[in-house]
Amino acid sequence: MRLHRLEVCAFGPYATRQVVDFDALGADGLFLLHGDTGAGKTTLLDAVAFALFGTVPGARAEAKRLRCDVAQPDAPTEVVLELTVQGHRLRIVRSPEYERPKRRGTGYTRQQAKASLTWLTPPPDGGTAEAVTRSDEVARVVERLLGMNSQQFFQVVLLPQGEFARFLRADTKERAELLERLFGTERFAAVENWFGSTRKARRAELDAKRAGVREWVARLTQAAGVDVPEAPDREWATALRVRAETGVAEAETEERAARAAWEQARERLQDRRNAAERVRRVRAAQGRLAELERGEQERSRWVAEVEAARRAATVAELAVDGRTVEDRLDRAVAEESDAATACRGLGFGEVDLDVEELRRHAGRLWEEAGGLAGLVEQAQRQHADRRRLAALDESIAYYAERIAVIRSKLDGLPDRVSELTEQRELAVEAEARLEGVRAREEELSALLDDAESLPELDRAVAAAREAENAAEAAHNEARSALLDVRERRLAGMAAELAGKLADGESCPVCGSDSHPAPAVATADAVSEATERAAAEHEVEADRKREAARAARYEAEHRRDAAAQRVGGRSAAELVEELADVRAERLRLAEYAGRSAALAAAVRSAKEEEQRLLAERTSHERSLNENEAERVVVAQGIEERTRILDDARGEFSDVAARRDHLLALGSALERLADARTAVIGARQQRDDRRRSMADAAGRAGFDTVEEALAAVRSAERIAELEDRIRRAADEKAAAAGVLADPELVGVSVDDDVDTGPAEEAERAARERAEAAVAAVRACERVARDVETLAREFEAALDELAPAEQEFVELNALTDVLGGQGQNARRMSLRSYVLAARLEEVAVAATARLRSMSQGRYSFVHSDQEDRLRTRGGHGLGLDVLDDYSGVVRSSKTLSGGESFIASLSLALGLADVVAAETGGALLDTLFVDEGFGTLDGETLDVVMGVLDELRAGGRVVGLVSHVEELRQRIPTRLRVRKSRTGSVLVAGG
């Protein structure tokens, strides 16, 4: 990473835009940022951190107060950083969230945080060159390029004030996270995870295969009907097969014997049943013949009844037709009576006329009704025209009324539109002036607040000055006291050292074992604790003095800003002017508030006028059309009325007269038809009676009634014939049975018992069925055992290599995870990180020994962490003190020793990372303070080491107020502070 340019505006103590050209500063590889305390040296490093990660190191991040208090209200708080990372140049712009004064009126408004990242060279991985504009996305891009987050950046690149030793004293977990991201060792953790997940998957697969073997063993033992053995194997499965096959052979032998015995028993039973069946057949045949002899007389009557019914069938057919003719005659007579009644009801009394006369009368009536058909249509048209005439009268009245109403509405509408338009123009003018009056009101209100607050601000300035003077006096007193205490301490230092001497021990000053005249403490001598207390009191007094000075500056700034805004006007003048402006604002607001309503009213009035005009024109047109149509319709009704009155006669209308004529013609025609039907029905009845008498005589009956009495239904005849036929068939069948040669010699008195044979056959059958079932069961068991044994052996074949593979995988996973045969008890990830840390320790030791003049060396410890922190095993880092030969914890180093150790560690880490990544990553280092803890000789050594860095192209920026550094480093950037904000002076 290499920085090129930094811009800050309204950030920290920098009220105006300041620019740092790192390319010029870092040309020699070493530069210095110096200035007074509180001027803003550390703020420049904070600006770099804020641009990269959106946060600043240390406790300043918790304050969340990055905007300059003395910046102009319109000056944006902004940090711009240009840098190159891994060969890609980019520009980052960030603004924090802050509150700025409102542009109008009093108070503050919140300005939201913003960030953007612009690629000045093609982005990595061929990605899009579009700017990144979300704060979190900008931070993620920076972290991905740098390979570290903000906290890790503060440990190895930008060493913040008061946090030099953070990486040196970091716990193992934090140190592991930093090393893993810097050296990209996530792949080793991924290897561990892969082996762990693979072992878990293989264990699950192995357990499934073992469960499968156990399942096949359980099913095989269940099928074979044996107990589960302790160690089932292939020999056990083979033994079960042999056992099952032997059982099948034994069951088949028993089945053959049982089938032979059952066959013999069935043959004996069949012989007994055949004998019993012959006796039964003889008994049944003789019994049926006796029964038929008893019913012979009844069958003779059935034969006679059938013959008589066949002879009377012709007479019966004629009788049925006769009844049909009689029914037809009755209906014709009834129809004639109804038709005559209908004719009388229609006013025709001559109903006794013959058929021809009735038909002539009906024809004349129909001709007369046909002549009235056209007049009926005219009558229907007359009714429709009268309804249309009434509808036209209603429409004419409606349109005349609507036209009158519309005319009354249109009379005052133009004047109303004109009045509303004028009011709308006044409201628009007021609306345009209102915003300016409001702004003026807010401005005057703010000025009035400033004018009223000036006396209080003057008092606050006076009080702040008094507090500053008091704090200045207190600090002077505390500093004088500290100098006096230090002077007395130095004067009594010999006595203090003499008090620690003991006989026989060397003096730490001269080295002598004898002490002839040790110094004696004077009455005004002070102790180290007294000196420390005086120094702390001086520091506290200085802090209060600076706080009082800042408070006085803040009070003067607020008072001067308020006085400048008021501009010499009094509060009374501002009150009077504000009252006039408020009255004007209220008047304009009243007019402006009506603007929208008046605009809507104008539009509505104009739209209503157009609508009424269009509606009036439409109604007038409809009124004229209806009046013209009414004249035509009324003339037609008058002419048609005279014609219809002549044609209807004594009836209500023409249609009623025509309906009467048609109805009477139809009634006469009906009467003629009914009278014709009566004559024909009587003739048919007489003919049918003569035919029936002739048919009865031919059939051998004396009368028609005798023939009809012998008639039987077809069902009855079929039933009698069936009975006769079945009786003859049964008699022939019984005779045929008795004539069968098999039944010769069989008597009805013979008795055959089949019980013993049936019992023997049932026992033999049950034995055979049991034998068959036993064979089937044995065969099923044999098949199941054979199938399950094959499956069991296949499962064993799959299990053996899986178990061998898992043993190897499990042992290797344990070794990678720091278990099993791993003697160091270190995981692969920890081992790799420990190796990297060991390289860092070696590189850092070269610098540490030089800075400590050969006293200290870094010692990498791979002992197991007693807290068992994940990933931290093997990441211990201690120091070897060559003076005592003891390995010490880094936490026991003093302030100056911690500083050079942290600086050496940061440089060593940068060297290793650069070698790992091709020297393209950590080529910039910032160190904020800490040089004040070094003595002159150590400072010379440290500066010599830093000078060596420039040969490799690395840039080191130092932030310090130590005066000696200004003499040693030619490239400097001074930060000068003032009341109006700090500024940068190049080469100062």
C-alpha cells in the first residue's frame, strides 16, 4: 500500500481544506509530522484511517465527533484519499455524519454520512469500473485489497498514539486472526474443515453400512428361526443355507407319503358314495311315479280347458273390437252435445240443422271475419299512436321546463366567473410573495435571538477569560512547584543512592565494595513519590488550562458570530420590523391559502357554463322534434277513428267483433264434425254385433256369452300347457331311471353308510395338506435364507474396505486437528500460523537487537495454550533478555522498550508479508508518538534502523513533537494551530 494524496476539510481541527502530498513527503522514504500539542498531527492519521475504513483508532472512535467546530457552516466535512494497493490506484471520498447550522433560521440539521470509491486504474479481477457509493461496500473493498480490517491495520501499518504495543501484547486469538488474513492461510483452515466434514460424512456412511450388516443379520436369523450369534460371518451364513436345504428334503418325503395315503382314502370314499347314490335314485324315481298317478284326473281337466279357450279366441277378439266401437260412439255423442251447447252460447240457436247447412253457415262467418283482419291491424296501430301521443306530450313538457331552468342558471354565471378569476389572480400574487416574507421572518427572528443573547454572551466571555487566567496561574504555580521538587530531588539523589548501599556489595556508581563516606539526606530532600505527585499535579493543571483556553475561544467565537450577524441593530428595532413582517406574512398566507380553492372554483364555473349551454341546445333540438312528430301522430289518430267506429258495430272494437265471428264459425264446424262422427260410430257398432254372433256359432258355442266365458288369457293357457308337458317329462324320466342297467338289482330297502369312509378321507386330506404347507414353508425359508445370506455377504464385502478407509481418514484428521499421533498437539492451521509468526519473530529480532543494543530478542513459543483458544496454540511471543538470560513476557517491558519492540515487530511483520506477497503490500508505515519515551542513544539507534528502510523503497511517516527528530529528518510537515483552525506548513 502506498499513499499519494490526502485532503481534509472541516475535519478535526482543520477548518479549511488542507492537502498532504505523500508522494513529495515520502520521496526520501522518511518524513516527519510535527507541531504543537493538539494542533492535529494525529488527526491526519485519523483521516487516513477514516477514509479507508470509516472509523478512527482508539477512544476517538467512541466520541463520534469528527467535524471541526470552527468551520464555516457551508464547509463540508470531507476526507479525500488517493492510494495504490496491489497495483490498483483508487480514490476514496468520505464524509461522516454531523450536524451543521441550518441555512435558514436557527438550529441544526443532520448531514448524513457518505462514501464513494472510484477506480483510477482498471479494477481487479476485470470487474466493473463504476464507483462504489455505499459506506459498508467501500470498507469491504478496502479490507479485501489490504487483507486486513481496521483493527489489524492499526496494529501493523498505522501505529496509533498509545497503542504501539497492541499487536505485541495481543491475545492469541486476535494475533491468529491478523496473521491468517495477512498471509492468506484460510486455505489450511479449509483443509482442516474439509477433513473434518469428510470424516463426519465417512463415519455416517460407515455407521450406515454397519447398521445395514446388522439389519441383514437380524433378518437372516428371523428367517432361519435361530438366535443372533456373537460374531456372524460367512461360515455362519453357509451353515444356515445347509440347514434350510435339509429341511426342504425332509418335508418333500413326508408330502409324497401323505399324498399316496390320501388318494387311497378318496377311492374308498368314492365307492361308498356311488352305492348310496344308486339307492337314492331308485327311491326318487318310484316316489315320483306314484305322485304322478295321483294327479292324472286334474291333468285331464287342464287339457279340456285349453281346447275350449283356443276355440273361443276368435269371438274374444271380435268382442274387444266391439267394446272399442261402443266407446267411440259414446265419445262422439258427448262431443256433439258439447258443440251444440257452444253454438247456443255464441248466439246461434238453429243447432238441429244437418251437416251441410252447418258447414255453409260456418263458411259465411269466416269470410266476414277475414274482411275485418286489416281493420284489426289498424286498431292496434291506433292504440300505439295514442300511447306515443301521450309520451310526446310528457317529453314536450319536460324539455320546456328544463330549458327554462337552464336559462335562469345562465343569467348570472358570466359575472360569477369574472369575480372568481380576479380573486384567483390576487391569491397567486400572494402565494408568490409568501416564501420571501417567510424567509425574512425567519431571518429577523434569528437576528432578534442573537441581539437578545449578546449581553449573556459578553458575560460568558468575561467568565471564560477569568477562568483561563485562573487556570494559567494555577498551571504556572504547579510547574514552579514541579521544578522545585525536581531540583531538590536531584540534590538529594546521592543520599538516596547511599541509603541503598550495604557493606560488601558493589556501589552502582563507582563499583567499590567499601563505602567510607556515604552521603546524608538533607532536611529539604524529597522522595520519588513526591516528585511523581508534583508531575501529575502539573499535568492536570495543564489539562485544565487547555480546557479553559478552549472554552474562552468558544465563548468569544459565539459572541463575535452573533454580533456580526446582528450588525449594530437594537432589539427594539428588530422587534418592530419582525411584527410588520409577521403581519404581512399572515395577510399573504390568508390569500395564498385560498389559491387552490379559487382555481378549482374558476375551473368549475367555466365547465358548468359550457355544460349548461350544451345542455340547453340539446333540449331545444329535442323539443322541436317532439312537437313536429306530435302534429303528424294526432292527424293519423283522427282519420283512423272514423273508419273503426263503422266497422266494430255493437262490439267494443273491431278485434272483438272479428274474434266473435271466428269463434262462432269454429263452433259450427265442430258441431258438423261431431254429428258426422256419431252417424259413423252407430253403423260400425251394428256391424260388429252381427260378426260376433256368427263367430260363436262356428266355434261350437250356443251364444256369444258362452264363448266369452271360455276365453282364457295367454298366460293361463301357457301355464296349463307347461304343467301338462312337465308331468309327461317327469313320468318318462322316472321310467328311464328305473330302466338304467346300473340300477338292476338295487332295492329301495338297501342301506349304505359313508361315515367311516368320510372320516378316514378327511384325516388323510388334513395330513396331506399339512405336508404340502410344510414343504412350502421350508422352501420359503430356504429361499429367504439364500437371498438374505447373499445380501449379508455383499454387505460384508462393502463394509471391510470402508472400515479400512475410515481408519486411515480418522487418523489423518486427528493429526491435522492436533490430536492422535500429533506430538505437538497443534492443528494444521496453528502450525502454519506458528511458522509464519516464527518468521516474523526472526525478522523482527534483527531490528529489536539493533534498537536494544543487543539486549532483547523475540522468542516464538509453540507451547500449548492453557486456555485452549481455538487457532491460538503455538502463537506465543516472548522476549529473551540477554542481560539476565531469562525469557520474559512482553508485558514486562517498560514504555520505551515496548515502543521499540512494537516498532521492530511491525517492521518484521511488514518484511515477511512483503516477501510473501512479492513486496507489494505493506510498503507504508506510520508511527504516532512514542519517541519521547526513548533516551538519546536509543533514539539514535532507532533512527538508524528507520533510515535503512528507505533503501528498500518503503515509506515511514513519524508523528512526534520531539524536538530532536526535527533536526534528524529533513522532510517535514508542520501542523500549526490557531483560533480559526489548524493549517499545514510544508517543510516547517
